[in-house]
Amino acid sequence: MKKNLQVISLSIVVSIMYGCASTGDNLQRETARSIGGNVSPEQVTVSDIDRGATSVKWKATAPNGRYDCSADDMVRRVLCTKK
């Protein structure tokens, strides 16, 4: 019983950590980095965030256009394609 409780607690902590990786601020920063062109994170608007178990997808708007973006769950491999 005690071991089950530890496993459940660990699972909750891991889930929270993964959820924090794809915050709106992180997605803005990584979108700006991905699209380049001297775009600052503050100029990027993020919407339609879809967090999966191993990936995250979102839409972004920047001064130079609109983008469909995706990344792994820790927002390390970001790909943004212009619409």
C-alpha cells in the first residue's frame, strides 16, 4: 500500500513538471527563437495550445506572419511553419 502511494505521488510530480515545460511564456520564447527575424517573445501571441503525452502543438502570431508550431513535451525541438 505504501509503495503504491509513493508511485502515485511520483507520477503526479512528474506530470506537473512536464506540464510546466510548455507554459505560454516558454512557447512564446521558443516560437520567437524558431521563426527568427529579430522577433522578440513579447511580439508573439500563442493560442490553441494542444498538450499531448509526448508533444505539444500550438498556433502563433508574430509581426511577420502566422505559424503552426509543434515540439516535444519538454519544448526542446520546436518547429514552426508559416501559414
